[in-house]
Amino acid sequence: MSPKKKKTIKSIIVDVDKCNGCRACEVICSAFHAKPQYSSANPARSRIRVIREPFTDMYVPVYAGEYAPAECAGRDKYIINGKEYDECAFCRASCASRDIFREPDSGLPLKCDMCESDPPLDKPMCVQWCLNEALIYEEREEEVEEEDSRQEAEIGLEAMADKHGWQTIKDIVARISKKD
Ligand code: SF4
Ligand code: SF4
């Protein structure tokens, strides 16, 4: 068995009852991730979207998860406190059946990165901007297999290589190695 190591799990708990659909979270998420940062605010580029049905007082903030290459085959309905929610209202996937969580120009999937930044933020931007406290940030420590974290590092490296190219990654690693 491979050795264990500690990992910080970050999550955002959504209190649907407190959300009033103001969309401040969408605005700040898109602005924080704009290039250059804060140069624009376009909710279509946000990694959190609020599913809104004002006539039924239904507001569900959903933050973007994994890319799903295919639509799911069936849909359920949920009835919570007398309100009827479509299954897609809670789904975090960037999926072909709807037009959220896709970068509008390129069509590439968007995924919440918990506002990764250097230096790190105390709390993600959407949590900071939600004045109704509908978004609650939590961190917890979990023990994971060393192998799992290696796989994650590989996935992270592949994502960076997609963005910047393998040669750039190799140059950076070579430069850092020389410093050691
Ligand atoms: S900022 Fe908070 S209250 Fe406003 S839409 Fe987002 S989650 Fe809802
Ligand atoms: S945590 Fe950051 S990246 Fe994720 S939805 Fe909130 S503002 Fe966007």
C-alpha cells in the first residue's frame, strides 16, 4: 500500500434558502478570471451560475464541475419544500445539454478552481461577495494515498501543458531544478 499524505479539501456549501438571485457571485467570478484580471465582467464566463425561476422564487447557485462529453440519459424532478426542481438545476457538469459552463468564444468547458491564486485568498471571491451568506466556504483535511496525489499532479500538469505548451512547462521545471 502506498504511503498516506494529508490533503486539504476545499468546498462551498450552498444554502439555497438564503440566495436571492442577485448574481453578484457570477459578476465577481467572471471578473476575477478575466484576462487581464478585472478587465471585464461577463456572467456567461462565470464558473458559478444561478439557476433562476423568479416566478416560483427559485434560485440555485451552482458552481462548475467536471466536463461531461455526453448528456445523461434520464432526468428526475425533485420536490423540496413544495418547489419543483429539475435535476439539471443541481448538476455541476459542463454538458452539451445546456449553454452554461462553457467559455462563450471558444466553447471550452469552464470549471471552478476555487479561485486559485498566488498569494492564496482567505475565501473564494464568490463567497466574499455573497452578502446573503448563501455560499459558505469550508476546508477540511483528509488523508489520501500518495498515488492519488501523484495522479492529481499529472492531471494538473496536463492542464497547464494544454494552456501553455509542454515546452514552457519543461523550461520552468529546468529553471527551478537549477535553483535547487
Ligand atoms: S451572490 Fe449569493 S445571493 Fe447573490 S446570487 Fe450569488 S449565491 Fe445568490
Ligand atoms: S470559487 Fe472562485 S472560481 Fe469557483 S465559482 Fe467561486 S469565484 Fe468562481
